[in-house]
Amino acid sequence: MGQLLALRRDPLGTLMQAQSFGPVVPLQLEPFDVVAIFDAGVAHHVLHDPDAYTKGTRVQRVMRTLLGNGLLTAQGAEWRARRRLAQPAFRKPRLAAYTQIMHDVSRQFADRWRATTDPLDLNREMMRLALQIASRCLFDDQLEGQAEDLDQAMGRILASFQRMVTQPVARPEAIPFGPAATYRRAISEIDAIVADLVARRRARGSDGDDLLHLWLHSDLDDEAIRDEVVTMLLAAHETTANALTWAWLHLLRYPDALRAIRDEVAELGGPEGVLELSPRAGALPWTDAVVAETLRLYPPAWATGRSCAAAGELHPEGHSSVPVRQGTVLLMCFYAMHRSPRAWTHPEGFDPGRWLRAPSSGGVKGLTLPELPYVPFGTGQRKCIGSHFATLEARIALATLASSVDLALEPAQQISTAPAITLRPDGPVWARVSDPQTHHQMAR
Ligand code: HEM
């Protein structure tokens, strides 16, 4: 119970501490049987074998009350069919088409920021930006007027989710009061927004090649379409928005990184060059390095779990095997893995340059799992379907905004992490357009 309370109070700190005990650590979380995995090789093995290590965990079950049987939570043949259905929306030609939307939305934000002297909450701004991009690209809809309601509902879902999954009862989601009741109410609010979105599209009766069009012209029934929309909406916007907020926080604290982004955008010919060249891999190496380093230190999907379908053993390299029972939950904390002192030099430091240096010069360029414990998008069959979408969006939004507006953080802010399903900052991140003279020049 001691460790369960600690995990409830401070999941990241507790798991960072657990990591110091070794690569595979059984946690004392009675009544739960949980083994924490910090070893890149074991994580690779587990995430590449979805039949032996399933999504049949308690966390996934609670998530299912929100996401139903959507792409993130479905398993087996049903998952395969849904992944196949959604895949065309994430292929290269579609990504190229999204570039224009990502760029337009980023330019609109830059224009609005330049016109205000009010402080901006960067987390709220990035939530709005990511929501607009996701809804326009994936659903061909602006979700006009619904962003605030969606944010509010999402905030309540995340806060109550974390409290529920660490409650030492069998079915926390079935409790009629407390966090479970808040959770259910917030789900109904999201359901209403999604029902509106689908009804709007059906009424419009339009064609298209966006994801909503694909679903509406498939054999999915209304409930399955609802599950897919909610899953994609939340998976696409919440994660990317948090990544962008953490990136801003670092760019405003590390002027060298910000300057490197501005310099490479200037070399491309300014924000218009970003539009033209950004889909090309390697066009904005510093921007990509800032994104990679942000996802290392603040992975928005900070952990995932799998349930063992049968008893067996795990084999961390250089250590003795660890037995697991049927039903043991394997918890992979990406946040801790990404900060392991065994794998990273100065693991807590923000050093985007490490992604541009070869291992012989102390960098990690070219390394991936299983050599490097870096898994912001997961791996294996269930790897994030939106990883290219997210990195493209982050690249375009950061490059466009950073080269168009001069921001400064409001002083004396204490910002820390609020881990729930995603890794959010624990409150607003206030910044202000810092120098009207400079931003006027940048706009030109
Ligand atoms: C920085 C942004 C993002 C991060 C860090 C992230 C992270 C992840 C991770 C770690 C997983 C695997 C979960 C597991 O194995 O348990 C995942 C799955 C998924 N992500 Fe993302 N994601 C991001 C952006 C997006 C975007 C933009 C979309 C959609 C446009 C998206 C849609 C999904 C979906 C549908 C799945 C489930 C895939 C499946 O199981 O087949 N994500 N994401």
C-alpha cells in the first residue's frame, strides 16, 4: 500500500526511483501485480508481441469506458480491420496535403499573437492550435465554438482518470460517485460534441478523402464511428499540444535552441519556405532535434502497460531472468526510460544537439530501440499511427511561430508535470510577446 500511495501521489518520481533498482523491477502495489520495465530490449520484446502481451490491463479497461473499442483500445482482428481502415489517412500524399493546413493554422496563430499585448497561456494556445489542425485535417471540420467545452471536459477526464486507476478496488470505473462520476459526465459532454460533428458531416453529405469520410463510407456502425472519432480526436490533439507546450517552455528558456530554429528557417527563405520544404526529411534539422529532445524529456504518452497472456520469463540483458505470472501487468514508463543515466549522458539536461551528433561524439544520431531507450511513439504493431503527422505538425508549428513572433516567459512561474493519461503541465504557461519592434520586423 505504501508504494501504491506513492505511485498515486507522484507516479513519475516513484518510477524514476524504481528505475534505480534495475532494468526490470517488481513493484509492491498489492492488490495489483505490476512489474516495471526500464530495459530497452525487454520493452522492445514486449511491444513487438501483442499476442503474448495484450492490452488487457486495468488501465486499458478504464480507458475503454471513454474510447470504446476504437483503434487505441481494440485488440485482435477488430484492431487489425480498424488500423487498415485508418491507414490511408496517414500515408505520404495525405501528409503532404495536411502541410498546408498546419502552416495556415500556425500563421493565423502567429498573426493573432502579434496583435496582442495580453499574456498568452501557451498550453491553452497549443491545445487550440492542435485541435484546429486535427479537426481540419482528419474530419474536415473546424469544431467551431466547441474547443472550450472540449478542453474543459478533457481536463476533468484526465484528472479523474488518474485517481481512478490507482484506487485499490476491482472496478473503480463502476463506482457511482467521486472521480468515476466526474469521468462519466465528462464523457457524455465529449459524446455530445462528437455526435454534433458526425451529424454536421452527414447533413453536409460531402465527399472527401479525410478520415471521417473513410469511416462514414465503411461498414462501421454509429457506435464504432463514435469510438474512432473520440480516439483520434483525443490521441491527435492532446498529445501533440502537450509536446508543443513543453517545446515552447524550453525554447524560451534556451535562447540558443530558439536561435538555431530561426536561423534554419531564415535559410529556407522564412515561413513560406517552411511551407514548401518542411515535408522533406532533414529540411529543418534543429527544429526536429528540439522536438525529439522535448519528446525525450516530456513524452506526452509517458507510460504504457501490457498484460501477460501466460506465465513466462523476461530476460533483461546482463541480469538474471525475472518470472512473470499470467495477468502480470508490465508497466513501461517512457518518462523514466528517456532519463535513464545508464543510457543517456546528462539525462536531465535539455540538449537538442545530441540528436545531431554521432554516438562517437556523445550523441545519439541514428540510434533507435532496442539500442536506445527512446519510445515516445511506442513500437511494434501498435506503434502510434500518427507519429509522422505529429512530428510534421510540431516541426511546422514551431518553425513558423518561432520565426514569426518574439515571446518571453512571464517571470517567476513554477511549472511542473501533471501526469495522467498524458503528461500535461500542471497549470498555465504564461508568456508575452516581448518586443513589438522585433516582432514587427520579423513579420516583414
Ligand atoms: C507527440 C504526439 C504523440 C505522441 C507522443 C503519441 C504517442 C503514442 C503512443 C506511445 C502510442 C502507443 C501506445 C501503446 O502502445 O500502448 C500511440 C498510439 C496511437 N496514437 Fe499517438 N501519439 C502522438 C500523436 C498522435 C496523433 C497526431 C495521432 C493521430 C492523428 C495519434 C493517434 C494514435 C492512435 C490512433 C494510436 C493507436 C494505434 C494502434 O494501436 O494501432 N497519435 N501514440
